[in-house]
Amino acid sequence: MACSKPVISTDLPTGVRSVNRHGITGLVVPPGEPYALADALNQLLSDNRLRAEFGDAARRQVEREFGADQMVSKTLEVYREVLG
């Protein structure tokens, strides 16, 4: 994402859902469905505009949510919460 590349991920009940946003930064497919994964890969491989659009959105999201300042701030927040 930081390299302006679209993402294909599986819909796991983890942090993946908050990082890759279906139809915005990439595509999300159901876990354990290889044909859905193949379809998503083929969709991105065959559509230059869509790859660029998702890649640009992915880069913006990384800059907005995962930059060094944001990560330091979020880490300090966790430390403060744990330490009371």
C-alpha cells in the first residue's frame, strides 16, 4: 500500500478489515475460496485504471493512518492505557 499498490486480502475477523477497504484500496475475498481470489487477481490484472485508483487510495490511507507520527501516537496511547 505504501508503494501505491492495490491490495487483495481475505475477509478475516482481524485487523485486515480495517486496513484493506473493499472497492477503495483493493479487493476483499472470502477465505478459502481460491476461485474468488483468482477472479480478484484477474480483475486487477486486466484493469489498469482500477489498479491505479486502488493504489493511489492505498497510498493515501497509509500516509493518513500509518505514518510514523500516527504510529508513535497510537503506541503511546496503548502504553498510557496499560499503565493506567
